[in-house]
Amino acid sequence: MSYKMIWVKKSIYDKPIENDDKKVDIKLYLPPTDVPDNVKADFDASTESFIITFQYTVNETGKILFDNPEASMEVGKKTGKPLVIRVKNILSEKITQIELTKIIQTKVENQIIENYSKVSDLRQKGNLEKTKDFLNQQVGELVSAAA
């Protein structure tokens, strides 16, 4: 397995995170240490998984946010920043890059939405939102890089 890397569009992280508290109008942003420096991607044929690994200046111990037959996601224990996303059951020889992009977006986004309510910390919720934004904007680049 050899990883291919892309640079992250920092503009994704320039927008404030959504605040559910409508009583107070405060704009909150993720700290610079939660913004990935780059992202690596590859297909692991032995497990039929597409693996996305986020690289940061500051490393953190991870915990599993979700792990099911479709996908798994490891996030930072304290910050909730994404560390590794594994999209499972991908048959790479029978799929186009466009189809793979849609599968990754759909499988991971559905799991993020499902797990969003289980996270109480605003920083961790913000990291989940930004992960979703990243996938919507740059997963096509990741798929192309890993091809």
C-alpha cells in the first residue's frame, strides 16, 4: 500500500462552525491545530477499503467514532478531529472514479450525520462539520490521487 497525498484547501476551515445556541450570536472557529496539513489516500486491496488519513502538525491519540460494515472513522480523543476514515467493501476494479467519489461521500456523510447527535462538545461537532465539508469539496481529488 502506497499513499498518495493532497493538500487541504484551507478555505474550508476559514468559516465559523455552526452554533446551535441561537440565544448568543458568537462566531467560533476551529484552532489551527485542528486543520490538517495534508491528507493521504489509498486503496487497500486486502481489505477492499479506501483509506483516508489526515496529517496534522500536532498528533493526538485516537478513538473510534464509528465502525460498521460500511465505514469506520477514528477521531482525536480530545478534539474530535478526523484521523483516519476507512470506507469498506470497495471493489476497485469494477468502479469508476466518479462512482467511488459518490460512494465515499455518501457512506461517510451518512455516518457523520448519524453520529453528530452523539457528540456534545462544540469543537468536536465543528470538526465533524469540517470533515463533511472536506469530503464534499476534495474527495474527488483524493480518489484521483489514489488511482
